[in-house]
Amino acid sequence: MKPLKMLLIIILIVSFVPFLLLASGDKKGGGADEEGVVTLRIIWENWGADFTQYLDGEWTERYEQDHPNVKLEWLFPASWQEKEIAELAGGDMTFDVFYMRPSFLPSLVEQGGLIPLNDYFEKSGVKTSDFVEATMRTCMVGDTIYTIPGGADFIGWFVNRDMLKAAGYDPDNPGIDSIQDIEEVNRRLAKWDENGKLVQLGYMPIDFFQLINWGYMFGGDWYDEETQKVTGNHPANVKALEWLVELVDYYGYEELLKLRGEYAEWSGSSPDHPFILGFTAFHPDGWWNYEILENYAPDLDYGVINFPTLSGNAAEKANWVVMGWSVGIPKGAPHPDEAWEFLKYSWYDYTAEFGALTINSPSVKKSFPRFEQLVEEQFGADNKIAQLMPMFDEMGIHATKSMPTTPAGEFFDTELERAMEAAMSHQLTAQEALDTFTERVQVQIDRALGK
């Protein structure tokens, strides 16, 4: 090749490289789309089109209007956990914000995947005590804050008022406050047909969340974060499981399984849900359940009561369990300061507005009155769920318990379901089932921690 021709080729290549790099940066994201404008890329759980349109629609428009130097870019993958793991493993982080669930946080922290937020909290004047205690706890490992609480899942008991009235209860004040009250209402409501088939019941206590809740209510705990030890076979947890087994025995475990098996959407939201069809009097759920009832059971006369406690004592409300989700900043995020501003704006400064728009109760306690006002404006003062909203928020004032967050992740939940099944089918005693659960989950945690 002639020297002059070679020189021209080299000049062309060198001149074109910056454009290739710019194009690459635009494709990957994490850079400025235009001069002075930062693009924040967000990985989020796919809540369905009805809700994601609020995120990348109204909320994005609001935020970008208040922050003209920032653009929001949302990603709703089929599996947000897998996407976040893949991004961290890639070594070249292009996202600024990670959606988070309590069961997933410990494993991500163990991998060094999240930026600690303690300094951001302190510099911004944000205090952990500003949040619902139960949700704040799921955002921390030890004293280190890794995420900011987002939506809080306050769970009440939706009740069929007609069924309660038929069983001799005052639907306006049924007085179902303790475990004794639950036992009594279950006896009054249970019905079998002439063939011995269970056709109506009150409280269905066979999902693992019920055991976690009642373990706390009986005075137990599930995981010691300091010692990194599973406490599933705590004596109070054993008592709680023994009590649940007694409730199940009254109906018959096989009968409950048959009844649940007839409804594929027992834990979901569909017109075939047995609460909607009038076969069960109680349905523990969050306030968002109102939409399902309005769509599929507009004539159902329902109410909501507080989740009962052990003896009905007001002090026991501290043992209420709150679930929810949070938001963090991944390690290596291109724009951590701008990401923090987004977190603070959406889930601290204007969390009531975010919650009312997306049907999520906020975790900031001082935002409750504003949130209730916005819900009332949105649905109308005569709307039943708007009138009941203070009752849901009451849980946020009192609750201190949260779903256990361990390095075992979802393995914890799966094993607890197995333990409940073994005890309720009388394959094992409650003690044996929880001993097995504790041993198996501890092995998984030790493995995850590299012990």
C-alpha cells in the first residue's frame, strides 16, 4: 500500500473514532442525551400496563418538568431481579436506579451491588425515623442504609358484611379483634353441604404470610441479623403454627385444599375469587383490592377491619407486619447524585403524590394526611375505600414488624410453605416442621455467606 494512501486511511479512522464512541454511549445510556441533560435509567418491576403508564407517563412528565436537566428512562423487564444481576455482572453499569424487594436486598448487598445511602440521608436531612419502622428496617443491613422505602403494603381484612350479619355479628362493629374471636367466627361461618363438602368458611390460614404474621403476634421472630441465624423454631413461632393447625383441623386440611384448588385465583385478583363469589367471609389484602371489587363485585357489601392481634390489646398492634418495596442506587451508577435526588423527590418529598397516582401507600409517616386527602379527591368523599384509608394508615403508625430479609431470599418463603404443609397435613409436628425449616434455611444462608 502506498504511504500516502495509508496516511489518509489512518486520518479517517482517527477522525471517526470519537463519533463511534458517542454513538456507543447513546446506545448504552447513562450519558447525556444532549448538552447539560442527564438521562437516569431505571430498572423497575412490571406492574402491568395500567400502572407502568403512570410511571413513564405522568410521573416522568412531572419530574422532568421540575428537573429540566434530567430525563427518565424506565425499563420493565420480565424479571427485574435477573436484569439487575446481569447488569452488575456486566461490570459497566449503565443504570442509575434499581427497584428492590426485601427478600432480594440481602443477596445484592452481599455482592456489593448497592451504594450505601447513609451520607445522602444525613446531608438531605432525611431520618430513618421519618419512615414506617417496618419498611425502613427492610432497607438496611445493620446500620447501613441501602435503599429508601417506597410503597408500604398495609394489609387489612376485607370482610363480607352480609355474611357477618347472617352469622349474628354487627357488620359495623363485628368485634373480631383476637385469636379467640377468629376461632368463634370460623365456627359460626363454616358450612358443609349434604355430602360433607366444605362450601363456606371464614378465615383461610394456609399461606406462609399468615404464619410469619402470627409468629410475630405470639412473640416470636424469624431471623437474627446480628448473628445471621435463623430463628424459625422459636417457641412462639411453634405455638403460632400449632394454633394455625388447630384452625385448619376444624375445617379439615384436605377440604381446604380442595376448596382452594377450585379457584385458580385464590391469591390473585379475578372475578372467580371466592371472596368475590361469597364463599369466604375474609380476605386479607391491601387497599388496592378496592379496584377488583368495584370491577367484579360492585354490589358486594364489604368492609375492612384491622388485622386481629393475639388478645385484642392495642399494644399488640406493634406486631403488625408490613410488606412493601424500596428503591436503591446500584454500584457504579453513572449519576448517583442525580439518582438520589430522584429517590428523595419521589419517595420522600412527594411520596403522597406518587402513592395516590400509582395506588401505593407511602412509607413516610408525615405524608399520611396528604395522601388521604389526595385519595379522597381522586375517588370522591363518598367512596368507601377513601373513607377506610385512615384505617390502613393506622397500620403504618403502629407496625414494627416486616417480612424477614435474609441472604436465603425466596428459598426462605418456599421452605416455610413446606413446613406449614407438613404440619397441617400432620406429617410432622409443628416443632419438627419448624426445626427442619430452620436447619435447611440456615444451610442456605451459610452457603450464601460463604461460611
